[in-house]
Amino acid sequence: MIRSTSPVAELGVRAATPPALMVGMFLFFAGHNRPGGGFAAGLIIGAVVALRWMVGLRTTVVPSQLMAAGIVIVAGVALAPVLFGSVVLDQAVWSTSLPVLGKVKAGSAAIFDIGVSAIVVGLVIAVIDGLSPATTSAPEGQSS
Amino acid sequence: MTTLVPLLVVGPLLAAALALAARSLGRLRDAITLITLFGVALGALILVLSVNRSGPVVVRLGGWHPELGIVLVADLFAALVLLSATATVLAVEVFSIGQRKTVWAASPDLVGPLLLVLTGGVSLAFLTGDLFTLFVAFELILVSSYVLLTHQGRSGQVRSGMSYVVMNLFASTLFLFGLAFVYASTGTVNMALLSERVPELSSGTQLGLGLWFFVVFGTKAAAFPLFSWLPDSYPTAPTTITAVFAGLLTKVGVYSLIRFHTLTRMDELGPIVLIVAGATMLVGVLGALAQNDVKRILSFHIISQIGYMLMGLGLFTVAGVAGAVLFLVHHIPTKTLLFLVGGMIEDEYGTSDLDKAGGLAARRPILGLLFAIPAMSLAGLPPFSGFVAKLSLIRAGIEAQSTLIVIVALVVSALTLLSMVKIWLGVFWGVDPRDEPTELSSPQARMLMTSATGAAIVGTLLVAVLAGPLWDMSLAAAESLLDPSGYATEVLR
């Protein structure tokens, strides 16, 4: 832990957080047609969480609940087409014209990706939680 | 049917999320887990009946053509093994609810959700129609198994968990390389397309791919010589976890081996597979004979049994592959059961060391019966399921005139029986080495564990009773495996 000794590190991480999240967001939306996607975005956001943890900025998110929510979203999007008489994992695409952005296309795959990101971020937080000295219990004696 | 097949994969994963969210509400979590596992087993049964009547079910996820997208294929082989596997997981979950009252219990709020993730991964591995999804399924299984193996954090578990993780990551890395090779040489990872394109490659490339994946899946299946991670890590986990691993994990490797090598017509590899099969059988059983601990003996047996399945594949005849399919179906529940009984022995004595146990037959005759039936079945004594499976393998071996492997298989059978007798002598006969037996678990917990094991034993007896129709199905499965053009037309249509 470097929290108590280095305000510079903390300030640096605080300042780096918004741009890093922007990169994550960019990857998330780029992933539809180019390299990127929910998984890569989740890793970036997870890295941000890990960095913030290093300088003592903890999150209060319960990782298991975040992962559970992610899986529910993913499974829900995967199974939803069945209700409309289509095959599993089929997707719907809506496109519309907006004033500034021009033609905008949105697919239900984006919701799927949100779920993927949630699972990845949840996993990263769970790993950090597991490694953190506050929650790690001493190993039990000599049992094997 | 086109909804049921993906549901068998997505259902357990969705339920895992719900069980994870409800993990502090014990009853709700258990209800979600049990109902889902029951539903998945029931779904697998329906799938077997449907596939047997009206042919394989092919589902194109998202409606994409197999050239571009992912397909799930439920043929007879996949459906049969899936039924065997899911029914086994269900029995283990009931057992683990009973075991919770004992000191051996795995942490319940983790086991429920992770067992479901594992089940989802196993379903995906059996049902997937392309190699990359198979890789994803392997990772899904491995990630949940890493946690299940080491979550209690005892020093022995973490140490042997390391070798498990390293060995499996090594195999996964090789798998990824193999995927790159396959894609580079054929331009696809879809298994139906591979079955058409791999035989067109030059014979050197074919052999290279076949050997590469033999190493990958062989490591996952704990075949000789890459088996030592298994008996090292399995016995350290809590009983229920070991039981699931013993029944399912290596068998996913064997399943993939049979699937890949028959689809791509790797007949040339037959002799090599047979040599590995013989060595696996022998090393496994000799290892078992040298051990002095119930769980370790049983762990070594897993290895020797893997040899039998490889033998069926190595013959590359319809009878041989059918024998391997039947052996797989019989082995999953039987092996799991033996570990469950091993867990109950441990619960009785506080250890599974043979020297510190004895005289159990007099005190718990039912436990003796529960051990004897799967033990004799595993050794291959009639009239149990193991006899049917082994007989069909031996006959296939004789038909194919592979005398040496038949002799090895018979000798190993006898040695298997010998090591089972060793457990029997050590645990059930003789006198109890303790002055006064202490009760480690409540009668209620024992009751639940005994009935779960008993119900599962009835299941394995059913395998023997239904041997006729099961053999017919195995034959049909083997025929379509060895003639992959039917599979390819079905998928690509």
C-alpha cells in the first residue's frame, strides 16, 4: 500500500480515472465492428478499479452481485429472442437518424456486451478483494 | 428441441447467477441449484429420447451459417454422455446438502453456484459444434474447478492446486496453438467443416494436427504420461468436489478426443492411441495398488479407466468406439459414487487412510453394500454395468485382432479388483482400530448422504438393466462418429 506515503500517486490515479474510463467506453462501442468490445472494456474498467485500490480508493460494489447481474443480463439477451419465436442469441438492430451524430445504429448485442463488461469488472474486483490483506484469513494449520 | 439444446447451456449459467445473488439465503440458493440440476438432467433425458427417435438436433446460434457462426449439435453421443453427466451432478448436489452438517463440507455458498457454472461448461463442451467454443467450455470448466479445488485454502490444497492449474493452463495454451494451426490450414474451426477439409490436407499436416490435439485432450484426460497432476490434486479437495471432478473433468477430455479424432478420420493414429491406452491402464492400476488411502486409490483408478476409453477409440472400429461410448456412460456415475462412499468412510473415521480404519462392515452394513456394488462394477464383474462395458471393449479388441491390448485390459481388470479388495479388507473387515467410535456426523446428514448415493447406485444398475437399448444407442452413436459425412450434412444443411 502506498496510500499513506504518496499523495502524488493518489492524485495521479484520480486524474487518470476519467480518461481511462473514456478509453474503456471507446473500446466498448468500437467493438461492434472493430477490435474491442465488452470484454476489453471490462478489462480496462477493471484495471481502473485495481489502480484506484492501489492508492486506497476502495469501491463499495459487491463483486458477486455485479457478476450475477452480468450473467443475468447476458443470459437474458441470449434467451430473449426465443420469446419472439427466433433462435437463441439472435439480435435485433435499430437504426435512426439523430441531429448531430447522423445515422446511429444500435443492436441488442450492445446490451449483451454490457453484461459481459459487468462480469469482467466483477471478477477483477473479486480477485482484488481476495488478495487484499483485510479479507485474507491465515491458512489453517497443517491439514492437507 | 431447438430451444431445449441452448437452454441446457444457458440455464445452468443463469441459475448460477441467481444462486450467487441468493448465496446468503441458504434455502433459496439450494432450491435454485437443485431445481436447475434436476431440470437439466430431465432435459438431457428428453434430448436422448428425441435424438434416438428423430436424429441429431442442430441449433445455429443467432441464425448464422456454420461458416460464420457457432452451432450447437446434439447427436446421440453428446446426448448420452450429457445425460450421464448431469444426472451424476444432481446426485452429488443432494449428497453435498447432506454433507454440509459434517466437518468435511465444502463452503456451501460457493459450491452451489460453481457447480452450476461447471455443469453449464460441461454441457457446452458436449454440445458444441466448433473447436473454439470447445476451448471456451474448457476454460469455463477450469475456472470454476480452480476455485472449487482450493477454496478452503488448506496448505495441501493450495500446493497441489498449483500443479493442477499449471498443467491445465499448459494444456489450454497448447489448445490455443492447435486452434491457430487448424485455422491456418483449413480456414475454419467448425467441426463439421473440419471433417470435410482435414482429410484433404497433406498426410503430414493431418498427422501433426491429430498428434497435437491428442496431447491437448490427453493431458486434460490425464492419459499417460501426463497424468501426475490428477492423483496429486484430486484427493485434497472436499469429497463432493472430488466426486464431481472424478466423474466429469477427465471425461470431457476423453469426449473431445473421441469427437475430434473420429470426425477428422485420424485412423492412422490408432496404434499410438492404443499404446498410450495400454500404458495409461497399467500405470493407473499399479499406482492404485501402491497407495494406502481410499481417495488416492480411487484417484489412480480414474487414470486406469481412462485407458479403457482410449482403447475403444484406438481400435477405430464401430464396436470399439461403441464400447468406449458405453464405458464413458457407465464410468461417470460409477466413479463419482465410489468417491461419495469414500467421503462417507472419511466422515466415519476422520481420515481415509486404510491403516486407521477397519470393521466398518459390522457397524454400517449399508455402507458396505454401497461400496461393494460400484467397486465390483468398476472392476468389471457381472452383472454390473462395468461388465457390459468392458465385455464390449474386449470383444471389439478381439475382433480387431489387437491381442496385446486385450491381454493388458484383462490383466488390469484383475488388478483393479485386487485394489478394490485392498480397500475392502482395510476398511470394512478387521477390527476398528479406535477404542470407542465417535460420531462425527448427525444421523440426519448420514441419511441424506446414504440415500443420495443409494439412488445413484440404482441409476448405475439401470445402466446394466438397460444394457440392450444402451448398446444399440452406443452402436448407432459409434457408426455416425466413424462416418462423419452424415454429421456434416446434418450441420451444414
